[in-house]
Amino acid sequence: MHNIKGKGKALNQGGFTLIELLVVIGILAILLAITLIAINPNKHFQDTRNAKRSSDVAAILDSIYEYESSNTGSQPPSLAHVGATPAAIGGLYLSPTTTTFATSTLTLSGLTSNTITSGHVTTTGCANAGNNGTFAVTTGDGTSISVTDANGVASDTTCKVVASDAAVNMCTDVVPTFLAALPMDPSASGTSCPTAAAFDTKYTISAANGRFTVAAPSAEGSATISVTR
């Protein structure tokens, strides 16, 4: 009888409780996470950069709709020609050395490695007011852009091409009222406006069915970062 009681007592003292098992599993999970970060820090850094990208594209979209809210529903003028093809958000700041004007065509010459051959361009900084604005591109080659400009004035060397269908400069519309500066992708170099006139945020914008999409094509780790509103 005595021996039977002793065996029962020994059986009651064996094993772990559920709480003890959960605590051990939790500790092991934490140790595993720390080990993975230590073994693959690049993944951790990628996730951190992608988190910034997600925040940036949301901030850019917010600034667009804040502009609309403050301007009776009107869209920012810089987005007037944004279409379904994603365009870079940035400033070109191409400065031609000369312009010529003939029969409603303004030609900005003296560019280097120009790639704009269609769509629209926006010029600013021209001494002649008729040369400032957004114009349809008629032709373009490596050193010049010709646009349709009914009010063009010849020999204006102060013009600067700041945007096109391929590069949308939102700066004057949303900075600094709705954004202190246009956000830059972590892989982008330099600074954006208002610090710099020529820049590439490495974010893109497109529009379809009255909605804008801002995306981060440089997202890492096969991530897709894109917000549509």
C-alpha cells in the first residue's frame, strides 16, 4: 500500500503546465527573431526602407487631395496631363541656351541628351511671359524641343523646362502648403524641391477614371508599393 502511494505522488510531479510551455515557446520565438535579424540584416533594412516608401506615397496622395479640398475640388495644375502611363515625380530643369519662334512654334535649343519627343512640357523662368506655360510637344531630338506656342517670343534664353508628361513637378502646387518638401525614395540621390530645382523622387504618378495612383517602383524584396485613391 505504501509503495502504491509513492508511485502516485511521483506521477503527479512530472511534466510541464500549459503556461510554462507557452512561456518557453515565446522565448524561443524571440530568440529566433533576433537570430534571423543577426543572420540577415539586409532583410531588416529593406523592410525599413519599404516602410518609408509606403509612408511617402501616402503623403504625396494626401497632398493632392488636400490641394483639391482647399481649391473647391480643382486638381493641381501640374497633374493636368497625367495619364495611365506612370510618370516620374520630379523636376527636369532643362535650360536651353536659345529659343526661336516661328508660326506658333517655339523651339528650345541647346539642351543636352534630351529625351522628350512627345506629350507636353511646362516652361518657367522665361523673360517673355508668352513663353511660360504648358505646351504640346510637336517634335524633339537630342538637343531641342519644339512646342506649339501661339504667344511665343524668339530669343529668350532664360526659359527652363521644369516638367513634362514623363516628369511631373508638383512642387509649386503642394510645397510648402501641404508638404514641407516632396518625399524622396531612399534610393534617390540629392534633395527635392524647394531645395533643388532638378530632382527625381523615384516615385511615379498615374491617373485613370478620376483616381490617382502613386507608386514606388524601387521597392525592394519583390514588394509592390502602390496606393490608389
